[in-house]
Amino acid sequence: MKIIGAVLLVCACTILGMVQARKLHFRQSCLEGVLDGLRFIDAELKNGAVAIPEIFSELCKLPDSRMNKYYVNLNSQINHLGESSLSDIWCGCALGDKSISLSERQRQELSRLGSYLGRYSENEQSEAICVCIEHLEAQLISSSEKARQGGRLYMGLGFTFGLMLAAVLI
């Protein structure tokens, strides 16, 4: 009976380590989704034929499921465009939406972009998006490395902790 309990304890601790490792990978995939969305907005602005509210509604139709809640929230907030400015809507979603896993620095970088959207020409908006993409791509490289190293670390720690607890109980 003790052996079964020890095995279950080791498995439970390993699973907890896997959950923590998965959170790191989720942050990386959210950042990739944000970058894809920014590239989409940039491409649509360069075409110049689509208004920003229509771009936001098109973002909801993108196949990236990790960012879908964020884009739906952004699209629903755009209905209040007369009551709030586009900058306020964008910043509020970037800073306040907890459905995406971004660091505070990444959220600040994303919200800074809101002050350019809808205010300046398409070229200036596109340049601001490109600058934001460059900063977030650097963050993505760092996040990818953390996910790779941290994933192994959390799984190893979970397994090791489970073994130690099992050894103490037996």
C-alpha cells in the first residue's frame, strides 16, 4: 500500500511540474499570437482599404484559438468607440485582459502602440507596429529560451520532489 501511495505521490508532483512548464509554453504561444495579430493589422493598414474597426472584427476570425478571447474582447470594446477613444480601448484590452499570458513589460509595449492607432497616417501607424513587433520578437526569443529551460527544470523538480516525499513517507 505504501508503494502505491509513493508512486501516486511521485506522479502527482511530476504532473504539477508539467503544469508549470506548460504555463511557460502558453506565454510563448500567446506572444506568437500577438505578433501574428500585429502583422495582420500592419498588412491591412498598408492596404489602406479597411477601417480599424473592420480590422478588429477580422482578427476575431483568425484561426489562433489562444488569442481568440482577446480579439473578441477588443472587437466588443470597439463598439464603444464614441464613448472612449481607440487608444483607451486598445490600452484597456492590452493591460486588463487576463485571458492572455503576457508579462507586464510585454503588455506595456503592446499598450504603447494604442497611442498611434487611428491617430496618424497609415505609414506612421505601420512604423509604430513594426517597432512594437521588433520589441516583442526580442521578448519572444527570451520567452522561448525560458520555456525550453524552465520546462525541463519544472518537470525535473516535480519528479525529484515527488521522489523525496515518497522516500520520507516510506
